[in-house]
Amino acid sequence: MLGRNVAQFVKPPRPKRKDISPLTREGVIKLLGAASQTEFYYPLLVAIYTGLRRSELLALTWADMDLEERYLSVNKGIHTHSSESERIQPPKTDKSKRLVSLPIDLVLALRHHRETQEAIWDELGKSMGMGDRIFARPDGSVIHPDSLSKACVRLAKQAGLGGSTFTLSDTH
């Protein structure tokens, strides 16, 4: 019998991580082309330009965005768990709260997105406010983070980027 637990001094093996690489310029163009007629185009565009995580993207409201000053404020994320619906939570660390500057091309695209979103909501008899999500389904409902991830994989395959693992947060 041992007087101590020798296993406590052993580090368990870590699972091997998949090689993840950013998209090339050509890959970005192909991915956005495949997404152009979908509800995922603008979230992907913002992810590519800013490097935001999917939880940060999908939690953004129009109040978090200042298109005149060309920045957005990352101050929350949408989180899901299998047993409950989506929850908005602050970032885990203060360092995750940040202002992200927006290039003029992205500002112009987001203005167009807002105008389109407002027109759709007008047709549905709804008015859009500053607290509404920037990236939502046409009826204003939440886009689930897993839906964005699955769409990204599907669109990448459709764009001829294969099943390779890539990250949008390192692409910008």
C-alpha cells in the first residue's frame, strides 16, 4: 500500500488539436459569395473584418454599434446550454470587453443591412429599436450559435473550401 497518491503528480495527456488556419483572401471571397443570399452573410462579414467570436456576434444589438464613429462595443455574448435556451452574459474577463473599430467598407455594408432589416420589419408590422439584435432572423428571433457554425461549414463546402477547419477570428 502506498502512503500517497502518485497519480496526482502525473499530467494527463492533452488531446491533439486540429490544425486551424485563417482563410486566404481567395477563401474569404468564395465564402462570402456562397453566403451572399443567406441570413449568414452579414454575421460572416463582420466576423471576417473584426475577429469577433460567434457568441459576441450574435449578441450584438444596434445600441452596441456606432456607425458614425465607426466602432462597435463588445460587452456581452450569447451562450447556450443543452438544457436551456440562449442566455446573454457579460464576457468572462474584463479584457474581453472592448471597442472594435470598423473600416468604412464594413460601415457601409452594415448601413445597408440595417435598412434592409428595417424594411422587412416594417412589412411585418414591427418597429426596430436600438435594443434589437443586429443579426437575427427576419422575424427578429435569435440565430442560435450552432446554426451559425453549421452554416459556416456548409457554406465553406459549397464554396469549394472543403471540410478544412478554419477560423474566422484569425482571418481579419
